Amino acid sequence: MHGRPDSSGAAARPAFGAAGGCRSRHVTSIALITAFLAQRSLRLCYAQAANATITARFAPQEASPTVPSPAFANPEMRPLQLRDVTVANRVWMSPMAQYSAPADGKPTDWHLVHYGARAVGGAGLIMIEATAVGPSHRCTAADLGLWNEEQAAAHRRLTSFLSEQGAVPAIQLQAAGRKGSHKLPWDGLGQNDPVHVGDGGWDTIAPSAVPFGDLSLPQEASHADIDRIVADFAHSAKMAHHAGYQVVEIQASHGYILHAFLSPLSNHRTDEYGGTLQNRMRFPLGPGRSTGVPGGEAGLRPYHSHGLGRRWHLY
Ligand SMILES: Cc1cc2nc3c(=O)[nH]c(=O)nc-3n(C[C@H](O)[C@H](O)[C@H](O)COP(=O)(O)O)c2cc1C
């Protein structure tokens, strides 16, 4: 089943269980949440965690010395302090792209219900899906965006509700690079189906002029492009702060532009941004350094291969 544009400009969602039903797999995946504890990952089934979380919410703060609370016996149910940010527990919702925003990139009722429901369930931190730091950094025309004040105002409705439920509102910021300008997952070949400039797509850039699969040929990023992308991340982090987000995660994973610089498979450069691991990390670390906002936290999500060994977060 293919998505159809509705009156808001967002693509209609396929029915659950539709042939090739990415959405139904998606909903199943939403049941998975990832809790990151310091530098190691704990993965929990949401269904299991929900019981423990509800217990934790109503359990006394001090567990009895003789009969320990089953919730507080689990380290993942204890609060976590990240400088000025206190997270009620280590059950965090992973960023999962919804491809459900209208053309202006603002969150809608879909996002409020989707993320709000997990906050009501007791997750300590909700990481909003990969959100583009500029129009040319989107994967699809239905990506969330955060590069102007109007978008920040629309995100505030989301952050207010998450905060009211006791969850820390967090957002993943992204620049797609050579994986940009493709169709929605349930349209045609989805992430392998390019949308060309003449059909409403946009030009993409990458460390080297090497395409990703069947997507369009990207341009090699100039030094000016690199500086602009770092500035785009910094601006978007400022907008995130205005919107009420307490944590920003820089997407440096899954083949998007920061990861593409990290990987020797996509980075064939011979300047100071290519070659050695140190050179390949130079650009990806730039947005992390530039996104600091008072009272907030910035993290980086690198991919778990190509020399880094595993996923880690920098705080
Ligand atoms: C539908 C869907 C959308 C996703 N979108 C994002 C995303 O926006 N950003 C991101 O870093 N990871 C994204 N992921 C990956 C998840 O955050 C998470 O890492 C993954 O589901 C858990 O990996 P596992 O399969 O190894 O448990 C997405 C995963 C799914 C299933």
C-alpha cells in the first residue's frame, strides 16, 4: 500500500499489516526501548519495563532494608544525574523516525500521541526521532525539522507534555548527507528510492562523491560546506533549547553525514578530514563541540563499527 498525501501535506499511513508493512514493523519496534547507562547499553522490552516503572513510580523512595523494593533493586530504575539534568530512570525511548511530518517539518498530533504515550508509560527520557537541522539535511519530505522559531514553537507543545509526565524531553539532530532525498519507507523502494531535484528532491553532499546504493550522486563537501553544517547543528541546538528540550543527541550513526565521514568506506578524502581515524573524526566531533547550551546536555551517537568498537555517548 502506498502513502497518499492528506490535506496537511503529510503522506497517509499504510494500514497495519499491509503488504510490505513497514509501519506495522515500526509499531512493533516502538515496543523496544534502549536504556543507556553511562557507557554501556541495556536493552529492555517495553512491556517488561512498564510494570517495573509503574512500581517504581509508586514505590517509596527508600526501600526497606529487609524487603528491598523489586523496582529499586534494578539499577535501571534508579534516577540518573547528567550534570543539571535528572532522569527519573534509565528506561529511555530510542529515536525512531516516523516520516510523518507535514512539509514544514513541524510535529503534529501524531508525534504528540506517539511520544506522549511512552511518557505516560513512565519512560525516563524520550529521544525524539532524527530531526533535520536544515531543509537540505532531510532524508525525506516528511522528516521532522528544527531550524526556525516557528518549528521550535510547535515542538514546545511536545516538550511541555513530556515534561508534565515526568519524562526528560530529548531530541536527536541530524544531517542526512548522501542518504538524503529519498521516498517514504512505504512508498516505492522507500529508503533506496531517490527523489530527484526535478521531482521535489534536493542536492545532497557527502565526504566523497560516492552514492549510497541507488540514491543520487552526492557532491563532495567543501570546507565551507563543513563549516556550514557545523553551524546548522549549533543553530538547531539553540532552537531545541528554545523549544524546551533538555538533551540533544547528535546523529553520527546509520550512514548519515557524520558517520559517512567516520567510515573509510564512504570517506575517501585526502585532506585533513580523511585518511587516519583522527582525521575522519575531525568533522563529526565539530557539531558535538558547538551545540553546548546552558542547562542542557549534548551527546553524540556514533555507529558501532569502523574502528570505534561500540556505541557510546559523550556527555
Ligand atoms: C522504525 C525505526 C526508526 C528508527 N529511526 C531512528 C532514528 O531516527 N535515529 C536513530 O539513531 N536510530 C533510529 N532507529 C534505530 C533505533 O533507534 C534503535 O537503535 C534500534 O531500533 C534498536 O536496535 P536493535 O535492533 O539493535 O535493538 C530506528 C529504528 C526503527 C525500527
